[in-house]
Amino acid sequence: MSLIKANYYDSPEGTNLFEKMVATNKYALAVGLGWSSIEVLMISKPKGVVPSLARYVYFTGPFMGMASAFTVGTYAATKLRGKDDTWNYIAGAVTSGGVYGAWRRSVVAGLVSGLFFSIAGIVKKHSIDNNWEFFPDTLNRHIYGALNPNRYDYTLTQERERGWTSGK
């Protein structure tokens, strides 16, 4: 299997830790780079390349750390308990919240984020166990919008028909 196309649910819980790490960290990397770009361009506006790269590392690193902590925490809980249930996701979410709290240097932030991550993990695990989608594909309806240039003609003048001559 290609690691770029790795999905977290390609293999059962408690197996293939490396592929699961790649699957979660590629999303964390994308979100981290996106948020870092917004932060660098609109909020902190550092002067120079090195301070800009430092801001990218400051945000992207913890995002990848939280994804890795969730993956390893869930994997370890599954291996230690020998069961595949929502408690494993709660263990992964709490470890992820611990990384967030360490990044923010706040125990309260870590506990609260661990609670929120646990709720999200419970809902996600419930969706996987009961075969319903957390984010359904039916929400992606961009082709039906009014801004589809292939469906509507927004030019000021209509295109002339092809093959005409001046008649001389």
C-alpha cells in the first residue's frame, strides 16, 4: 500500500502503527501548515525567513504531536486491553489533550481539550461501529452552486458563432 494514500481505517485497531501514524500525521501536517500560513500572513507577520519558519514549526509541530499522541495512545490502549471499543479512543484523546496542554503550558487547557477530543473520539468511533459517516460526502455539492462557470455564462457578450464570413 502507498503511504501517501494510507487511511486510518485500512487495518483493524491495534495493528499497523506506522501506517496509522502516516494517515493521521498527513492531516495534521496539512492543518498545521494551513493554520501556520494564516498566522504568519495575518497575525504575527514576522520579519525574515527564519522567524517565519519558526512560526511554522511552532504550530505544525504540536499539531503533528497531538495526532501522533492520539494514534499511539489508541494503539497502546487497544494492545493493553485487548478490546476494540470507545475507551481506546478516549485514551488516545486524553493523551492528545496532554500534548495540547503542554504546548499551551496549561494543565486546564490540556484537560479541557482532552475532554473535547474524547467527545469527538466517542462520536467518531460510534460512527465507525454503526456504519454512518461523520462527515458525509453529500455535503460536497459544489457542482450544483451558482458559481459553477461551466453551467452559467457570466460574460458580458455572447460568444459569436463559428465559421461566419463577412459576406463579400
